[in-house]
Amino acid sequence: MKRLAFLILAVCALGLTSAEAVAQEADPGEEQDRTTGLLVFLDCDRRVCDQNFLRQNITFINYVRDREDAQIHILVSTQFAGAGFEFTFDFIGLEEFAGDDTRLVWGSSLTKTQDES
């Protein structure tokens, strides 16, 4: 579970860097209201991710409860893949990031311990 959280952290960190660059290029003469981080709607089954853990440990993004308030919608889905689980992370751009979507897939193995996976 913690490895999943760190994977989401790494992906968010990569996305944050490019998202800030895009936001700065969008309107150079206009002051940005969202300088404290991206507004993210995390759409993840509570059985798969510990949202409280993620919110407490990934603090450089702002979590919103309503998808309509978000700049990025992160949809996390899982499926059994024979020898483990396959996690799919869909990063869906909203507002100024509309159309800038990314999908990442990560697989875990049932043969690894919880600390290894």
C-alpha cells in the first residue's frame, strides 16, 4: 500500500512540474490564483488506496471533494492480472489542462512481500 502511495507521489511530482510550466505559459500577463499547488480530485476506491494517508503525506497538491473544482482528476483503477494486480492511473486534465490526459500502468506481483511491492 505504501509503495502505491509513493508511486502516486512520484507521478504527481512529475505532473506538477509540467503543469506549473503550462500554467505559467497560459497567461503571462495575468496573475495566477493557484500558486500553492494543483487542485486535484482523487478518484480511488477506498479498498485500494488509503486516501487519508495520501492526503497527509502528499501535501504539495490541494485535494478537492468535487470534480468540478479540480484542475486534474486522478482516476485509479485495479484489476487482477494473473500473477498480481494491475493499477491504472488516469490523469485527466480539466480547466486549463483540458485535453492533456495521461495514463500510467503499474503492476504488482503476488510473490512479493508487502514491503517489496
